Amino acid sequence: IHFYKRDFHKLSVKMFGMNFFPEIPRPFNTQYRCYPVAMLPGSERSDVEAGGKIIMPPSALDQLTRLNIVYPMLFKLSNKKNQRTTHCGVLEFVADEGKIYIPYWMMQNLMLEEGGLVQVESATLPVATFSKFQPLSKDFLDLTNPKAVLEMRLRHFACLSKGDIVAINYNNKIYELNVLETKPAAAVSIIECDMNVEFEAPPGYVEPTISRPQPMEEDEPELDISQMLPEDTGFMAFAGSGNRLDGKKKRTNSETEIQSRQLKEYTRGIPDHNFQVGNIRFIRAKKPKDNDDKENAEDDFKAFEGKGQSLRQAKSKK
């Protein structure tokens, strides 16, 4: 009886339960015509356009199952004309024969046009531990939590390649990010992994400067209120000099007296230049001492505690 190697392998496993000839995974390497997801027949597939997976024909699934490849299915896409490569996963096997449908951002990375030839090869990638992204627009940094948004959108991706420009859709807006670095290799798998993510500043981004108020100098001289008084203009009552009938010189109002009188009029309207925002001062008026003494005197008073005197003098007894 003659057995082929493949048939003998199946027979040995079935009869003895031992795998004497383990099958070596054979690579999948096929060429397809490439089209954007928007040209896929049927309803619009926004989930494919916003991720990093492609749609392949059913014949590819039949060939992959016979090749005994390693799961999850990851592929390397190559444009032989300009030596551009990227990596992706597969979402469905419903495309027309000889065609694959890929996201538009992936076609831009490969510099492919509609109907261009692309080489599809099976790939085995290490699990990602680190990745670094650079947003191409500062609008991505204006999001409330950019890292959480990126983590949510990367769930639609299967792998990352260094040098790719990935596009994520959030709130009906497309954000492009450049993959600057991936570890432990230039192409990594991000399926069920614990990956550290860092961001690089967008091109031409300038950190906003925050103007802080300068503190007041402690040695600043006190404000002289007299300098704020207006100049004497026009008539001022009782500011002139008088004459006495007896011929003696009368004392005139000096400039200091006039200035002190003006000072009393303007002091009420002078602002508090030492006011600090957030501090409230409560100024309580003190009671005059005369009132305090009067209240104490009223408290010490007791009725009918004094000594009386009689107008009638007492008769002396003999």
C-alpha cells in the first residue's frame, strides 16, 4: 500500500494519536486588485473605513484554511511599484473574486489607485508594548481626552506599522495621526494587548503662554493722598486774610490748614489700593468711651441707697 506524506500523517494521528509529522504553516501570498471600501457593493460600510481591516474574497478563506496559518489572521500589503508596505487584519470574506476592499487611508499610504495591484502575504507579528503617535492637526489635542478617544478607535484595528498615517473618525470628523514608533518591532499586533501610548506635538504647534499677574513690590511707597488733591481754582471760602480794628495783625489760614481741610473732604472717596481679590474686610466701628462710662454708671446706680437729712432738728434732752 502506498501512502502519500499528507495521507500518512492523517492516518498516524488517527490510529496512534501521535503527530509524527507536524504541518509547517505555509505562507499565503496572492495578488489582488485593490479598491476603496466606498466601492463595495451594498450598503455603506463605515466600520471598515474607520478601522484597519480589509475585506477579501471567499476563495482566500478557503485557501487560508488549507494552509494552516497562525491565528489571528494578519497580512502584509505591498505595492511593488514603489516598495510601500503596511499591515492589516481581515474583517470579512465577501468581496468579488480577484478583488479586495481596503480603507482609503490605507490606499494613500500604499500610493495605490483604484484597481491597482497589491501583494497580500500572511504575516506573524509580535504583540505591541509601546506606540507613539503624532497628530497632524492640533484639533486632536482640543478633545477632552485624546488618549481615551484613540484607545476606543484602535479597537477597530488589528495591527500598526511604523511610518503609517492612520485616520480615526470621531464626532463626524476625521483625525490623522502619524505612527512614529512601535515596540518591540516596526510592525506589531494590537489585538488583546497592554500597550503604552505617547503623543508627540503636532507640526508647528506652539505651547500657549499663560500670563500671570506680577506681584506688587513690598517696598512700594505709600500713596500720598495730598498729591491727588485738585489744584485750587476759583473762589475758596475763608481762604483770604482779615484786618483787626485795633491794628494788630490777624492770624491767617496757612496752606497746611487749607490742605488739611481739603483732605477731609476727599479722604472718603480715596480707593483702597491694597485691596486683594478674594479678601473681604469687615471694619467695625468702636463705641465711644463716654457711652461705655455712662452705661457702667447706670449699672452701678441703686435706688434709695443714699443718706437722708431732716429739716427739723432733734430737741436735746436735759
